[in-house]
Amino acid sequence: MIPTEEMSARRREIEDKLKQEEETLSFIKESLEKSDQLTKNMVSILSSFESRLMKLENSIIPVHKQTENLQRLQENVEKTLSCLDHVISYYHVAKDTEKIIKEGPTGRLEEYLNCMDKIQKAVEYFQDNNPDSPELNRVKSLFERGKESLESEFRSLMTRHTKPVPPILILDLISGDDEMDTQEEMALEHLPESVLHDVIRISGWLVENGRNQDFMTVYFQIRSVQLDRSIKGLKDHFRKNSSSTGVPYSPAIQNKRKDTPTKKPIKRPGRDDVFDIEIDAYIHCVSAFVKLAQSEYQLLTEIVPEHHQKKTFDSLIQESLDNLIMEGDNIVSAARKAIIRHDYSAVLTIFPILKHLKQMKPEFDQVLQNDPDKEYNMPKDGTVHELTSNAILFLQQLLDFQETAGAMLASQETSSSASSYSSEFSRRLLSTYICKVLGNLQLNLLSKSKVYEDPALSAIFLHNNYNYILKSLEKSELIQLVAVTQKTAERSYRELIEQQIQTYQRSWLKVTDYISERNLPVFQPGVKVSGWIRMFYFGQGFNDGLEELCKIQKAWAIPDVEQRDKIRRAQKTIVKETYGAFLNRYSNVPFTKNPEKYIKYQVDQVGEMIERLFDTSA
């Protein structure tokens, strides 16, 4: 039995623990309730926050989009304003430049050219965007006015600063080659450096922007007068000074000469002094013409565009050259008259001239560019040569005087032949003459064709000229006249034309050979790598060769449409068949990961490229 006191103590202990547990439980319950409340409050706060965030997002997104739209609008406005400023600037061009254009380019050429460039851009703008605008007429009128002022400035500069070369300076120039110890070249300053710069700038602008070539006529007219006056001034100087004191040179030359400071005329036996002076004057004028013409050409190359230089130079020297020829004829005529008077010593006067002309011939040929086979005289596109068209024109004009021409030819025959003269005989003689002309023309063309470095272009040149001759003969009675003595002439020309076509076609072998079957590797599983390397090489070689030939031959010309189409068709057939066979055989062979690098074109594309040959507008 447990004592009563002990049981009471344990009961109290148990009750105390129970009470503590109850208190703890009560605390936990209170804590849980508070936690639940806090959780509810937090959930409420988060829900409210979420709701606010959603509201904020719904408010911000439209604002953001609107901001983006506003930014785009701002950019568009700025671009529009920039475009408007650019466009408006064209409307101010006439006002901003009118005063400068009115006052002219003298003394401020660069500023003037800048204004002209602005006006030109304004003209182009209004033509493209507002062709009915009155502003277009205003800037066009201003542009034409400015262009006229530039032409006037060019003329004025050339006129004011172009002066005859002093006779003493010319004598220094022509005597420097053989009578001076030094070999230094004497250069003439035809125009002051600043003037030359302005003249070059104006000519360049007129060609590139003004589409104007009139200034070239102004140039050669002014310089031609200067050249002629320089030579005439030398002649007058020679006549005034030769009779007594000899021909004086400048101090610079006199100090370098071995002999006396003057050059006395050569005395010839049996001739009067006046005639001797004329002979010496003429010889000096010939030398002066060559030297001055050379100097003029050097100046001209700086001012006149390259493709106009030859024509302009020819016009520039023509008058002086004609005068030299006329004076030479006068001297020869005077000598002939003297011979008629039985003064045979007159012929001696011609010898020094002939000797001098012979010595000067190389320089004459160089300055006059007389060699007809030089490249500058050959058409770069291989078209019909001027010689061919002129020869055919001559023969066609001869048709109008068949009887007269035949009679003239008959009169040159021997008396026995002449006795059997008839219209048929005359016709045969005329036919023989025409055939000789055509034969010589053919030989000349063959010689000229060798100027071209590319055999294919040479073939195109001969083809064009032979075809032109044949067509011209067929269109007139010339073919009937030729047939009188050469019945196979027509067939011969057709054979020549075909030969040139075949020669031209050989130029494509270097393209088609790359892909011809005999040069390509045979595809087999496990083929050696070297075979595929050759495959890459040949495919790339075809592409490069095709592009190069098309680029070059596009600039060549075949004026006859029928012949042009015929040659194109034949070439397309050959190349397309070869290339088509190549593609059928290798296009599906997995020889590379980048087949487009080696098989760059389709068959039809190749045909289209060849179709653009002989077409500079393509």
C-alpha cells in the first residue's frame, strides 16, 4: 500500500504537469490563431498587391506602347524635317547662286563651279520629282547661263593668254638639237600655270557636267591662229635679219653656241640672195612647225579629253600645214619657171629642202600620227573601218561615171588594144580596176587586223569589214561589174566571212575545254582525290573563262543584225550543249559540300550571257 501522503503528492505533481500542459496547449492554440490571422492578413496584403500590380501593368503597358509610338513618330518627324530641309534647299538654290552666276567665274572659278554643281543637282531633283514646277525652268535657265559663262571664260582665258611664240625663242628651240652643247629639252610655256589650271578645270567640267564639246572648237581655232602667226613671225624675222646680220638667237643660246652668235644663210652658186633667203626661211619654218606642233600636242593633252585629242589636234595644225605645203609648191613652181627659162641651176634650190624634209620625216610622222595601222586609228570594238566605207563609197560613186571611167582606162591601154575599143572592152577594164581596188583593200584590212592583240577581235574586225564589202556590192551594180572578170567574187567573200567566224569561235575553246568530256575525270566509287581536285579546277575554270569572255566581247560590235544573231546562236549552241552534258554528268555527284561554287550557272543562264555579246548597252 502506498501511503496516503505520497499519493497526494503524486496527484499534485500530476495536476501541476497537466496544468502546465494545458497552459502550453492554450499558448500553442493562441499562437496558431495569431499565425492564421497573420497569414490571412499577409494573403490579403499580397492579393491587394497583386491586384495593384495588375492595375499598374495594365496602366504601364499602354503607356509603354504609346511611348514607343511617340518615339517612332519623333524619328519620322525628324527624318521628315531633314528631308524637307533637303528639298527646301533646292528651292533656295536659284536665289543663293544667282548673284554669283550673274557676276561670272572670273577670279573665283572654284566657287563658281561649286554653285554650278548645286544648280545641276537642283535641276536633276526637279526633273525627277516635280517636272511641272516653275522652279525647274528657273534653275535650268540659270544652269544654261552659267554654262555659257564658263564657255566665255574659257574663250577669254585662251584669247588673252595665247600669244605667238617669239621668233628668237623658236630659233632657240629648233637649233637646240644640233647646235647646243647641252642636250637639255627646251619647253615652251604657252599659258601661265594658274591660267592653265583654270582652263583644265573648265574643260573638265564642260565635258563631264555640261555635255559640251564646243569649247574644243574654240580651243583649236585660237591655238591654230597662234601656231600660224608664230611660224609667219619666224619667216618675217628671218627675212628681215638674214640679208645682213644673219639670224640672231637669244643670249642664252648665243652663250652656248660654238660658232658665231648669228646663223648666216647658206650661199648657193648661181642664185640670188633673196631666193636663198626664201629657201632657208622655208627650211627653218618646216623645223619650227614640227617643234611647235609637238609642243601644242603636249598642251592639248592636258586640256582636251583623250578621245577628242586626235581630231582636235588635226584641226589645230591643218592651216599651218596647208600654208607650208602651199609655200613648198610655190618654191617648186618658181624653180620650174626658171627651168623653162633655161636656168637649170634653179633645181639646186630644191635639193636642200628635199634633204631637210627627208631628215625631218620621222618627226613629221610622229607628230602627224600618219601610220594608218596604229592602234589609235583602229576601231576598239572591231567594227567597220573608215577606210572600208570610204573605198566602197568611192566605187559606188564611180558607177555614175561608168562610161567616162571606162574610156579613161581604155585610153591608157596600148594602141593595139585601144583599136579594138568597145563598150564591152571598157566594162571589162572598169571591172578589172574595181577588183584591184577591192584586192588592195582586202590586203590593207588584213594588215590592219594584226594590230589587235586578241585574235578573236581581229577576226571580228575582218568579219565586219568583209561582210560590209559584200553587202555593199550586193546592194548596188558593183557586184555585176565585179562578176565580169571575177565570177566567184561573191562566193570568195562568203568563204572569207565564214573563216573569220570559225576563227572567232576558237576563242571559246579555252572555256569549253575545261568541261569537255576528254578532260574530265571518270566518276567511280572510291575515285582518287586527285580526280576530284581536277573536277574542282575545271568547274571553276569554266566559270572564270565564261565571265571573262562575256565581259570582253560584250564591248565588241557586229553592226549587221543578221550576222550578229547568227554568231550568237552558233556560239550558244556549242557552249550550251557542252555545258549541259557536263551538268548532266556531274551535277549530282557529291564532290563538294558547296557545289554552287563550282556549278555557278544553269544552262539557260549561260545562254542569256552569250545573248548579250556584242551589245555595249547590256
